[in-house]
Amino acid sequence: MKGRDIISAFDFAREDFMRLFNEAKICEKKRTLRIAEDKMAITVFLEPSTRTRLSFTAAMLKIGGKVMDFGGIEASALMKGESFEDTIRMIDGYDPDVIIIRHKVEGSAKMAADIAEHPVINGGDGMHEHPTQALTDLYTMYKTFGKIDGLRVALLGDLKHGRTLSSLSYALSMFNDVKLYCIAPPILQMRPEVVEKIKDKMPCKFYNSLEELDEEIDVLYVTRIQKERFTDLQEYERVKGSYIVSPTLLSKLKKIPIVMHPLPRVNEITTDVDAMPQAKYFEQATNGMYVRMALLAEVMGLKIPAE
Ligand code: CP
């Protein structure tokens, strides 16, 4: 994947996922590598982030590279009216080996990639995509089940605004016999353009609540209602708190699935789920660092030494 931009989950092929999982496993075992000592990443997070920003930073440091962070918008010349395009042109001029960008506007990562000569990785663009979260999610499923093929995955929550859900759905659609269950209040269901891209590749069923689900699932992927993306806050008030995953709710399912969440969690999973062996969300966040070590190495043309 040397020199490639990673803007969408569709920038990965099934074999890329499988190779990156194996490399991530080696990174996890070795913990640190000294393969990127002359490399520099620039992180540009123009929308809040804890996991994506810090796991990319940790990943780069753990493979031996350096990271320069753009800092907050308020400390930058964006506040003086400098355009996004000029900002990217400037960053690219500092000759980074990779640029990782998050922005609230859909399509901004692609715009940055079109401007920059160096590879750009999308750390989340509005409601659109979050491809390295999909990589993280699939790696967590792969570590748990030893496969992705054949898994039954339920997505619960704000499927309309969640970029992790679109990228995860695209990634799952590349595997065989995966079944997808989309569970959300009607106004938060998956966007038609996302469904359009997966419906011929993977069976998808739609439900209004988890209680309606009448089939066994392997994975329950929960997401937060994304208040910041609502244009009508009254609509947010109507749906907030409409699903809360608790041990009691999980025990009513035909089989207790593993519980995943891209985080941050607000109140959609009660904290007493955390102690259940099926709760995978904190491990999932840690896995994000290992897959990003593997991905950064590949994009920068570096080899992860064999075990
Ligand atoms: N999962 C995720 O994207 O988390 P952050 O918003 O903290 O980066």
C-alpha cells in the first residue's frame, strides 16, 4: 500500500485486511519496532478526537517514527481566514511521510489527498467514512472469532450519522456470508447511499429496536447518538436514550454477542456491561493502535519484520 491514500474502506481489499491483521498481530507481540526512524507523520485533527489521534500518534512512535501535530484550530491561521486548501498545501510542503486528517466536512479527506503529494489517511470526515476504525473493528472481530466470513453483525444506534458504520458496512461486505442487522429508530436508520453500496453484496435486515431482533448474532456494534450532527435539536431530544444496552437487555437475546463500540460512549452501554467477558470496546480501542502501526508501515513502504 506504499504511497496510497486511505480515504474509504473501499481502499482496502479483502487481502489487504488479512495481511494487515497478520502484521498487526506481529506489532502486538513485539510492542515496538525500529523501522520508521527517518519518518514523520503530521496529524491534523480539525474535529475532536481521543482515540484516532492518540492511537495514530502512539502507533507512529511505536514503530520508531516522529509525529508533528497541527494542534487545535484556534491556534492556527485557519482562525485568520486561511483556507483548508492552503493549509493542506502548507502541511504537505513540510515533507511529511504521511498526513492523517480528521474534519467535520464530508469529502475533506479526499480534497486533502487531491492537494497533497504525500499520502493522506482519513481519520474521519463528517458522516462519511472512518476507514481505519473499520480496520480496527474487523481486527477485533478477527481476533475474537478467528474469521470474518459467516459472522452475523448487528449495528445498533445512530446509523444515519455514524461514519464508523458506513466504513464498517463497506468492509464487511467484502467478506463471505456475512449478515448485517441494522437496528435504529426510523429517523436514525442507515443512509440510502450506504445501503445502496452494500445491498447486493451482503444480506441486510432493518429493525426499529433490539427487542425486535429474532435471530442469533455474533456481534452487537453499538454507537452513540451524534448530537453534534443534528440540524434539528428537537429531533435529537426525541431519540436520545432510545436504546440503552445493559446486562439485562443482553440476557434477553438468543445468544449473548460480543459488544463493540467505536467510543466515545455516552450512556448507550451501561457501565455494568464493562465487566462482562463479551464487552470488547476497550480492547477494540487498543487494537486500533496495532492495526495503525501496520497500516502506517505499509503506507510508508516499510516492512514489518516477520515474527
Ligand atoms: N472511535 C473514534 O473515532 O474515536 P475518537 O473520536 O476519540 O477518535
